[in-house]
Amino acid sequence: MMHYVYLLKDRLGKLYIGYTSNLKRRLQEHARGRSKYLFLRRPVRLIYYEAYLSKIDAKERERKLKNFKNIYSGLKSRLKNSLKSAK
């Protein structure tokens, strides 16, 4: 089973980081408004994801992206053109 860390961009241009073991299902839930945080910010667009074999590795990556500004900034820097074009 794969585990995913993903990055969404909402209609306001804000970014959301999440973790799931079923990326397709989770994206459908976000699209249907089943996420409290993104409910009023729909539609959302998948910008980036990483796949891991280990659940522990995926959850650790999500935690680091959320809690360490330099890691999150590095990812945003790598994705700068994707973030611009995802409107």
C-alpha cells in the first residue's frame, strides 16, 4: 500500500498540505467539501504529491512540511512555476 503527502491550492491561492493512504478518494472528498478546512475554499487543485511505501515516512514528511518553514519554503521554491500556473 502506498501513502501520500499532497499539496493543494484553493480558490483563494492558499496552500494545504495533507496525508492519506488513498489519494484518489481523498481528493474526491476535498472536491465534495468533506474537509472542514477547505469547505468554503473550493474548488481545490492538486499541485504536488509524494508517494511512500512507509506510512511512518509519509506522516513524518507531512509533519516536517507543516512545522518547519525552511522545508516548506524549499518545496514552494521548487514548485514556483507550477504554483503560478495553477489558477
